[in-house]
Amino acid sequence: MKERRSKVQILVDILRLVQRKGGRAKSTHILYGANLSHKRLKMYLDTLLENEFLTMVTVSGWIFYQITPKGVKFIV
């Protein structure tokens, strides 16, 4: 059985997923890619936004989460 991921590992997983998606991703793609419930995803996205690792951008009416240079530096 696999061990649970730490909070830091989940944050890194989200940031890497967004980076792999070309630097921005929709919340549903993050939800499935990071294997999180909606409640937990919201908590982690809020943390990443507050710490300026991600920003929220709107493109053609769709909300995307975009990785910032600070977020890239965090996962390197």
C-alpha cells in the first residue's frame, strides 16, 4: 500500500501538473491529475494563490490557474 502524500508533496504535484500543461490549467484538470477531492483541491489552490505560486487568469470566459516564476522556483 502506498504512503500518503505530505501537504508539500501535494502542492508540488499541483505545480508540476500545471507546468506540464503549458503553464496553465483548468481546475478540473488539476483535480483529476492530482487525484484530489474538490474540497481538498480548493484548499490547496487557495494556499498556492495566497503564496503567489499560482495566479488565476480568465481566457475566453474560462478560469485557468497559471504558474508564476515563484512557483517554478519552488519546484526546481
